[in-house]
Amino acid sequence: MGSLRISSPQATKKRAYWCQYTGTPFFVCPKQFSEWNLGTNFTPLTLDEMKAQEPEVFDRVAGGDGEGKNNLTSGAESGILSIMSSQIENKYTSVGVPSDIYRHGRPLDNRQQALLERLPEYNSRVVVGKDDVSMNDLSALTAKTGDEFAMFTRGAERLVVRGNDERVDINTMSAAELSAQGYKWSGHTHPGGSDIDLLSSDGDKAVLRAFNQDISVIYNSIGDYQTFDKKGRRD
């Protein structure tokens, strides 16, 4: 997750935060904030901002006094955590989303899980229909496993190859062979959730040249992507 942002140095006091996922304000102390590993999913609010945005929730979490006191009772604190638990849990009901798999441990969807079961180890390969897998699916598999995956397309079929956490076993020779068979390099994944993970390596550029393609794409573990050309330039 991102770095912890709190609006008070006093770890024993409750502060107001706006949850970007649920669209709801909450009171929570920095210690609980850290334990929940919420990171940049929450942004700090002043008491006035919280009261203005949602006065009913403000009054409820403030213990009903309407003044937004920081010294909440243990009962109110328990209620806050219950509200947070249910709303955050409900927000993550979707499955198969790379960012939620990577950041929150959410599961693959049934189709993605079935594909992964056909790719159990390094250099496993499977051919599926063109409509049965996308690069976003491979991003989800990378989020789940920490491994790279590559996809090659020929007509109505796609070849998917599993790598490890550093590479896929496709070199310039095997790339030229796939190209001769009519495959195009649709793209591949790099584990990680930052823009740095979208940078093409020298090996990526060499394989692209072996396919005699002008462009391909790299996805990371959260569904972000970046195209690159034979010289590594990005759009």
C-alpha cells in the first residue's frame, strides 16, 4: 500500500479520514489505521470537512454529541471498526481484478483460475481461444503468483507461456520460430505495482526485433500497462 498519512502526531487520538473506496468518512486512530494497512486508501479530513460531507455519520461516530470529540468511548470505537469492516469487505466483492488481487489478496475469477491450473509451473504453455484470455487476465495471474506471463496471438488462438519472477523462457531464437509460425507478440507482464515495473528490458527489445514487430505491451501486477518499441521507447 502507500505510505501512511495521518493528520495528528498523537497516536492515541481518533482522526477523521475519507475512504476513497467506500466514499464514507470514518473516525479511526493512527494505530488502527496502520493495523488495517489502509495506506493511501484513506485521506485525512478535518472535523469540519467530515461534518459538512456527511453529518449523520459524523454524529454517529462522534458518539452522538455532534461535536466530533476525539475521545470516543470504547463502544463507539468498536462500532466504527464494525462499520469499516463491513463496508470495506463489501467493496471488495469483485474478483479477478489485478489491483485488488495484488493489494488485498482477492481471488482470481473462475476463468482465470482455470487458466492458471493449466499453467502450473515455469515454462508451462497452453493454447486457448482469442476471446478466452486478455492481457488484463495475465496481469491478474501475475498479481496472484508473482510470475511473468507472455501471450502470443495467431488468428483466433492465443499461446500463453508462464515464466518465473524474472523472465519468460522466450529468447530471440524461439521468438523467430513463433513468428515464422504466424504468431504476434501480444504482450507480457512484469511483477510489481509501480511504473518502474513497466520498463522494457534489453531482452524485451531483442525479442520484439526477432518478431519483426514495431510495438508490444507490458502490464504490471495492478493492471497498468505501457507499450514499447524496438528501442524501448514508450508512448
